[in-house]
Amino acid sequence: MLSIFSILMNIENGTKFVVSYIPEKINGKENVEQKMEFRSALFDDKSKVWTTSKGETVLTYFDLDRNGYRCAKNFTINLKG
């Protein structure tokens, strides 16, 4: 099985995908209901996968819905067409 790192390392700039994750906050409020978010995303030269000092895997991506960069922890991705 391929790791998320090896998959994302082979994604070309300009690739669109959907990222899903449970954010800590939604619109500035704690996500106590653990709602899952789905975002249309773009992989570009500023996108990356990295590990926090706590050992959490994070994806930095361009959010096409919010028109800006976001980070997602414990995420899944679905490539578009």
C-alpha cells in the first residue's frame, strides 16, 4: 500500500482533488461535534505534506472554496477526473 507521502510526491502542480478531514475549528468555533469538512483543493508549488513536532501528518493545500491556503490533519484525498 502506498503512503500519502509517496502519492502526493507524484502529483503534478495544477492537480485538483477533494480533501476531507475533521478540523479542530469551523468558522472560528471549536468543532465539538467532530463534523467532517470536504474541500475542493488544488495542489501547487506551495502545497506540501509535512510532520508536526507532535508527529501529526499535515497537508498544506490551496482551498478552492475559500480561495486561500489551508492545512488539514488526519486527511484523505480523492483525485478529480
